[in-house]
Amino acid sequence: MLSKPLRAPLRDGTTVLASTLVRGLPSDRQCAYLGDPSAPLRPGYDRVLPAAAIGYAPGLFDRARLLGTLLDPRLRELDVHLFFSPNRASQSVLAAVRKFGGRRRFVQTIPASEGAEAHVRALRGLDAVIVTSQDARVRLERAGLDHPVLRCIYPGVSVPTHAVVDPSASRCLLYAGDLDDAVATQVIVLGAMMARPEFAGWRLTLACRPKGDGDAAARARVRRELADPIADGRVEVIAEVEDMDALLRKASLQLYLADHTRRKVDLPLVLLEGLARGVGIAALDVAPVSEIFDVADAEGLEVGIRLPREPPAAALAIAAAAIDPARLGAWGAASRDLVERRFSAAGMAAHYVDLYVQLEHQ
């Protein structure tokens, strides 16, 4: 199983997804992966190859070095499961490695699918291609990927024992995502609304890891245009979060204000983790994040609201939901139920094991 090294701290979506799968595998499914041999994910089961941590955006050298480990003689008999979003360099290196791969099977999970259509030709040669949203599957098929084993397996998260009992009690709106200029516009309109009397005692928390194009400019703009609500505590802007579980449990409602999932797992794990804790969502009604609502609808569950793209209309919809404790409580209970049914770590692992068995019997 090859991704960026699966070692603490696990904060990157791809490594969290891959490590969740490793932990969820049944005991008769051992694997080898890069990580910290002194802190294995499943002590006594797997082969952990020592590797240092890699940043959020591995460069060409990093990817080539990771793929180069497939030439290790100790691993040549193992099938390969890659957790990488494709790009020209990594797919070229992978093609070269496969020439010396013998009869090994190659499976690739594409966590973040933006731009994957450009690599259809390289993906055709794999034994299976897995995406994390139906939107990605449809886009790849439209781009010409007529693959017999193109599957959507939704991301899975662990369901904690204890849920948030009363989401409305903390009076906190949480946006945990990337910042760019479009998101900043949404945030500024919503932040200005926090001055209304009905929002007395409420707080808007922006937990945005500093990365990506335009982050610095967008962050400066938010701080400038929301200087007063930031100063009086109605809005807070934070970066890296040490305890995401605690932050999610303090949220009354999760927000997703971006119109894309660039550099994120197609269904962002932080949203699923919040749902698992009993916190509903308000998200722009755009693919692929809107699939969370689609799946909930199919299960007869209401977990939040689809937001219009226009910032004033989105802010008004959020405001109407936030001041209704009954809605927040009902969404929270349904959210946890949804994760248990469709987005659990155990369910995701079972889907992957079914795929492995299918490939082994071909």
C-alpha cells in the first residue's frame, strides 16, 4: 500500500484515508506500507518500511522516491495499492515500474479527482481504478476511461462512541477548509451578519490550514474586512488545529463554503468526521460535496442544508438554520446515522476487501 508515509501526525487527507483502510482490514489481510516501524498502525500484522514524513504537497523527487520503493526485492511479490491523485510525472514513473512488475496487480485510489481526466490513458493500464465520489467516476467515463474495474468507494471514518448531544449549545459555526478569494467573500458576508441581535453569543470559527494558491491574500482580506468582529471574538481565524475532535465537538453547524474540493479528498474527511460526531452541515450545492446530501436523501435522512452560491443568500440560509435548535439537533442525530450506514471506516474496508477478492479470482 503506497502513499505518503503513514506516520504521525496524520493530518493530510490522503494519509488519513489510507491509514483508516489499513486499520480496518481484517486480520487475514496483511500489507506493507511506508511509515514508522516503532509505531505500526496494526502491531504484529503488517510490514512497516521506514520512511520520513513528507509535506502536504510532495514534489517530483518525493513521488519518484516513493514509487521507487516498489522495486525493493522484498516487495516484488506483493500486489500494489496506490493512494495518489494522478499527475504526469507520477503516472510516468509508475508506468516504468510496472514494466518490471511481473504479474503484480496495480490498483490506484484517486482521493482528490480534480484534473484526473487528463490522465485517462495512464489509468487504463491499471487493474482497478477507485475514486471517492460518483462525480469523479462520471467525469472519468466521459473523458474516455472505459475501464472494467472503475469503482466509487466512498471515504470512511471512525464513528466515536459519544455524540454531540445538543449542537446548538455551543453557538459556533465552523468552516474547516481552504481559503481562497471566493471563500473569503462568503466568509466576509457571513461574518458581518454575526453582528445581528439574533447572533448574540455566537461565534464563527475559520480553521484554515495555510496552503494553496491565494491563501495568504484571502487570509489578509478576511482579517482586514472583519477586523471588528475578530477583535470582539465573534469571528476567529485559526490555522493548524492540534485537536480536531475537540473543535468539531464545539461546532453547532459545519460549513463548506468552497465551490470545489481542490487538493482535498472528494468528500472532505473533516465533514464526515463532524457528521460522525453528530454535527450537521450547510454546504454549497456543488459536486462532489453535494453527494453527501444525495446519499442522505437516498437513506431518507436530513443532515443539513444545500446552500445557494450567492454569498448573501447563503449567509441568510445559514442564519435561519443556526437559530433553530430543533433543526440542529435533528440534523446531528441524522448525521451520525448516515455515517454509520454509508461512510463508516468498517464499511469502506469491506468494500476494498471485496475488490481485492474479485481481482484475485480473475
